Amino acid sequence: MYQTTIKKSVELVGIGLHKGSPVKLRLEPLEAESGIVFYRSDVDVSIPLIPENVVDTKMATVIGKDGYVISTIEHLLSAVYAYGIDNLRVVVDADEVPVMDGSSASYCMLLDEAEVVELNKPKRIMRIKKEIEVKEGDKYVKLSPAKDLSYDFTIKFPHPVIQEQTYVLKFTKQSYKEEISRARTFGFLHEVQYLRSKGLALGGSLENAVVLDEKKILNPEGLRYDDEFVRHKILDAIGDMSLIGMNFIGNYEAFAGSHDLNHKLTMELLKDPENYEVIELVGEELRELEKAYA
């Protein structure tokens, strides 16, 4: 199995969630061993996708360098990671990635248009060897050894529409596209009003998020899945875990996980080489992984 990139450059324009301004995004192929690199064309700054470049995880995953940041990268990265792409340049002309419809479906379509192609270097995969867990109160995220990749997420909100939801994704590219990619980000009306008072979420609307008041969903079209909320949390987690720097084999499990806990989990994983091994797959494992990303 070989490293991948995209066959051709592709681009789109969308609204930034926080500034509410149009953002132009362009995906470009990169050579093997390049990794995922973000580039702010408006200030001529490149920001490699590595855990050390994460500067904020409160509302979204934000990377930065030399005082310049790129926010809300997790939905794009979720699609990139699900497609098994190892090398890619992401060019934006602002400090955030377009929110599109609040899911990663638009980015899946963009990657389908770009086409994934193999390069001439073997693909490296991280195999989780030990259980790693990060806890804060009753919230936790953890990784454990497994023969394949799965995401097991539970959320619990004191809201009549959400309450407690659990979803388990046995990962393949196809299951991601069908079960996860269309799940939109969500928020509560009082939070949106507060954020706007602080000059944030200016681009947020019913066009790119599921919004709830105290009792109901405000979006006239309703939900895309009955459990869209927990599915979106898996979408976020897949994007956040891309900071590992490669696809991995193991089980991800979370209760009330967040961008912040996911970042702490990646840092906890990477700080001890005994937690994992980086492998080039052969035989049956290779065939299974090839099927997963087909």
C-alpha cells in the first residue's frame, strides 16, 4: 500500500463560520513524505499539520504559527483522513476554513473530484499497542488496541431532542461517507447569541448548523439522521485524530469527548513510543486496509 495525494488541484468558496466572510479554499497535490500542510495565501505562511501547531481547542481545532492561525479545520480533515490521503496542501485566503453546510459532505465531493492517487513511497500506519485514556470528570476519550479501526462515541445532553446517544462506526471510507459525512455541527440558540455578542459565529446560520432552542430544533427541514448529533461528534473526532499524522489501527472510544480532549489524547499517545508502532502493512492486514479505503 502506497502513500497518496490528489490527482489535480480543486477549489471552492464558502463562508467562514466565525467572521461570516467568503473564504477561498484550494487543495493541491504534494509529493510523498510531505504530510498535510496548510498555507495562508493572504499572509504567505505555511502551517504543517502537527500536534505542536495546535493553538486552541475551545470551539474548534485551531492551528497556528508565527502569530497566524487557521481555525475550524476538523471537518475538512475528517474527509481527508477518511479518504486515506497522506500528502496535501490546503490553501486558504483567510484565518478559517469554510464551514460549508456544517458537515464534511462538500469536502468528500471535492475529494471525489480531485481523485486520490498513489505515490511511490510505502504508506505508514500507526498501530495502537497500549490503552491510552484522558479523563476530565466523567468525560473521557481513549484509544485501545484492535485489529481494525472503529469509533465508539456517546453523548449526553439535558435536552429533549438529544438526551443520550451512542453510535459505533466500523470504519471504511464507504461507511464514513454514508453514515457520518452528512452529519452537521450543532449548537444552542443561547450559545449562538452569546458568541455573536463577542463577534464570533457571524457566519453561523440554519444553512450550516443544526440549531436548538430549549425544546426543539429550529431547522425547518429537521435532522438528516435521528442521531445526527452523536454522528457529528464522530466526524469531529476523525478530523481531530488526523493530527497523529497518519491513519491508525485501533479503537477510539469517547464519552462527552471534545476537541480539547482529542488533542490531549493525541499528545498523550505520541509522547511515549511504547504506546504505538509505525508499520508498513503486508498480507491479510494490508488487504483489509485496502478494502477499507477503496
